[in-house]
Amino acid sequence: MKIGITADHAGFEKKGELKELLDKAGYAYEDFGAFSYDSQDDYSDIIVPLAEAISKGSIEKGIAICGSGVGVSIAANKFPGVRATLITETYSAHQGVEHDNMNLICLGGRVIGTALIWEVTEAFLKAKFQDEERFKRRLDKVMDIERKNFKEQINNKN
């Protein structure tokens, strides 16, 4: 599985701690930045490389950390094929993958601690989409909405 990770200044410290835990557990991942602490960086810039990689299929699951997790979630969901969600507990971390094929968790570095970030991350990474008819049907409907809206946006620009 190809994993990506990113954080802005508000999640930078937690990203470092999470990387150590991922290394210790034997997960391979790609770090999409920030690569140094910059108190003036913006979550909307930091999420772009990871969201593009998920959208293009070069990354299967991503982890994004900002202050609350809200900003990166909003920005990431602007990319086709990205299903990003703010996660604060383990049930949604695995259920979002199992039922909704969530591919990006968004975490609040100022809201939850490292232990919970790790629990949530493990639940997310270990979860698999349940290939049942009802879940596929629901996901297809969401993807149809995305395709329709993306197509309308392109047509409105022309």
C-alpha cells in the first residue's frame, strides 16, 4: 500500500511523531511536506501535493494534519477521487474505509494527542473497503455526483 503524509505548521510536530511510529511499525510512506517548520505556511498549499497524488492514484491512503483537521479536509475534497474526512476516533477511521472507501484522514494536531493519532492511523491503514453491493452502490452515487459537478465546472469555464 502506498501511503502519503503531509502537515502544515500546526501539525508539523505531530507529523514528525507519527512518522517515527510509522517507521517503528514498518510502514513505508512518502512525506509530501512540510519539510521544515514555517509558522506562515497555509494548509491549503500543503495539502495540494498529497491530494493530487491520491487523485491520480499514485498514493492509496493519505494522512493530513493541520491545527484542527478541518482546513485540510475541506481543501482535499476539492480534488476528484479524494474522499477526505476529519477523524477524531477509531470507529470512523476504519468504518469510513470499510463503507465509504475513504482514502485520506485529516487530523487535528492541536486537538488530539499522539497516542490517539496513532490509534486512528492504525485503524485507517488496516481497514479495507467492504466490497458489498450496498457499499459499492452508495460509493457509485457519490462518484456520480462528483463527475457531474466536475463536468459542470469545466463547462461553465468555457
